[in-house]
Amino acid sequence: MKFLDALLLMTVVIPSMPANAQEPDWAAARTETLEHLQKLIRINTVNPPGNEIGVARYLDSTLKSAGIETHLFEPASGRAAFVARIKGTGEKKPVLLMAHMDVVGVERDKWSVDPFAAEIRDGLLYGRGAIDDKGMLAANLETMLLLKRSIIDKGGSLARDVVFVANSDEEAGGEWGMGWLIANHSELIRAEFALNEGGRTRIVRGKPLYVAVQNTEKVSHVVKVVARGPGGHASVPLAGNAILRLGRALSAIATHREPVRVKATTRKFFAELSKVWPDAKERRAMADVASLDTGRVKRGARVLAATPVFDAVLRNGISAVMTGGGIRHNVIPTEASATLNIRTLPGESLDSVVKRLERAVKDSMVAFEIVSRELVDAPASAFDSPMFEAIAASLRDLNPNMVCVPYLSTGATDSARLRQWGMQSYGLLPFPLNQDDEDRMHGNDERIPLESLEFGTKLIFGAIARVAK
């Protein structure tokens, strides 16, 4: 953990803290945040079924005890929507602080620890949701408590209401989460800015290098590839075998490359990273991609294609996720299928992607069927807004050597709903992580370094205190 040792010596100093405010006791906050996270992990909220009501009741009790206004709803049995509010003067519109309570499932036999025990080993807290998204939920909870104790209780005030939201069902589409809140209690959550999950805080070659603030995201669609052919007894091989036809189609899809499209957020992302990236070849490639020269963009994209997370922000993504076909071991089926998850860049057409795939497959016996599509692209949030600037300023206080960059995320979040609703929403994963730990999200042995948990809490508190002053 040496790469974070220096961070432990730092405090969040906010030059423009309101009058009568007091700097938080960060030693106590570190312990308290950890305790909250452990308790949250130990409440099993795997979705399905979710059963987030236990977490919501914990949040409700904790914030009520601190004298903070709360609202707890149960939109369906076991599901929950939770809202809390610290009132400001109303001089500025509210800011929303949000995270989700549900988590994805686990393969218990592949974990080295109990995924719901919140065990600490060698400075790392293990547990499902430690990163996604109970770590941020705990940091948001602590931020609310610190705002109340260090500002409101000391006689200070905030210019904005600070609204805390904990959602259900984010991992399964959000029917009982943000979608339900917007439809049923929009008056409680309307705000100018929102801070949510969705970004990254990256350690590169052992050094905390950058915070990527998500201000836009890819759009997720589901497309089915269906191959058809003659059926019969498996004892007589048939040239038009649907399963083999599907295999050839998937092979063509695997080699297909969507065209490079550099969106404004991605251009800024690579332009800023090109100034600090440690690898000279990749640094030049980032500068090339950020340029307006078509030849340089293509050259840079070829280099960055070797890094999947960089390649994914430069083009539409196509991933095969499920296959099906056949009824018995001795029967050739007449149909076989595969399901594709297609993530389009903002402003890109799913129909155009499908047409390019049809040309790549070149088989009239293979059809592409759109199972579901997201009909509305959410507009990008500005990366020169007071919210973005507050995050950047908070980062400078914590580590002036790190850079803050806007980020187009490949994953979907509740922020898309908020942007469609007209709110400027920003995504953070505020905890410094190396690639190995980040890859454990949704995987086995999900974990968070304790130092990173502290850093993330300070980053969120600093950003919210600034934008709400």
C-alpha cells in the first residue's frame, strides 16, 4: 500500500468552508466509514431478489439519529427507495448524492472469503459490493454525517440542499430504483447536479494517476443472432447445419471492427491523459486520438486498441453473451442463436451497427433481431460546470499530482435517467484502484484497500462541501 501512504497524511482543507464550520475529525471518520461499509456488506442485497429494505432501514436509522430529514419507501415487497436531505438556504438549487443498495450475485466456491462477512485482510476489505456500490454508499453516508456535524451543527449553512439517495434494483434495470423515484417522488430528488457511481480513480504502474469523472455513457442494446438450416438425424451431417452456420457468423462478428468515433468527452479525456501517461508510445497515441487530424486519429486508435478499456470508448462495442440451440444429442436443430450486447456510443445508430454486422456475416440464413433498444440517448453533462470543478478542486487538495478528466463510460448507470430528465449528472468511483482490484468488480474476491476508502470519502466530502457552499 506504499503508493497511498502519502494520502493518509493529508486532510481535506476547504478554503471556502462556511463561517463557523469545522474541519472534520478524519481519524474518527476513517473508522466510522469502515464500520458503515462492513455493516452494509453484511446485509445481503443480491439482485435478484434485491431485498434492499434492510440497507435502507440502516441508512434511515443512522441519519435520523444525526438529526437529518429522511424518507423511506417500499415500492414493492422487500424493495426500497431512500431519500435524506440536509437543508440549505435555497440560494442555489440542490445537489444530489446517490448510490445503489443492490449487488450482483456471487460464485461462493470461487471466493477465498465469505463474500458477505466483510472480512479485512492485509489492509483490504473483502465483500460483495465493496466497490460496486456499497463502498460509495458508505462514503456518501459519511459525507452526510460530516456535513451535518462540521457545518450545520457548528452554526454554518449551505447554499444548496444536499439530497442523499439510495436506490434499489440498479443491477437489474432500475424499475424499483431511480425510475420509480422519478415517477412517484420527483419533488424529493429534483436537483441541479448529481454525483453518482460510474467513473474511475486509477493507479497506473503503482502511482495514483487520474480521476475520470463520468459525464456521459454508452447506450446498451440487446440483439439476437439467429441462424437457420435444415434439420435431421445427427447420423447424417448436413452442410447447412444451423449451429455451424451460427459459429461462422460469430467468427465474422468477432473479427468485425466498428469505426472509430472520437466524441468530445473522449477527446478531452485522452488530451489530458497524454500529458501525464507514463508510457511514451501510448502517450503519443493519446495525443494523436485527441487531435483533429484524421490520419493521426487512426494511428493513435491502432495503438490504444491493445488496451480494451481504451478501445471501448473509441467505438461501438459488440459482445456475445449467450448461445442456444438444439434439443438432443442426436438431432440436428433447424435453428441456433446467440445473444449480443451492443453498446453504442452517444449519438450512434443501433440500426447502422446491425447493417454493418449483416454485411460482415454475408449469410442470408442468418438474421439479426433487435430484442431491446434504448430509444433515447441521454445528453452529456458539461465538463466545465461547478460540480465538475468542485471534484477537480477536491482532488487537487488530496493529491495535486493527479489529474481530473471527463470520461465516457462503457457501463450503464442511473445517471442516464437523470440526464434524460434534465439533470447534470457525474459519475465517480472515488477509490484509487489498480487494474487487478478494479477487475474484481462483479467478479470474485471483490475488495477495497482501506486507504482507498478513506481517500474516496475525502474526495466526495470535499466536492459536495464546495459545490454546496
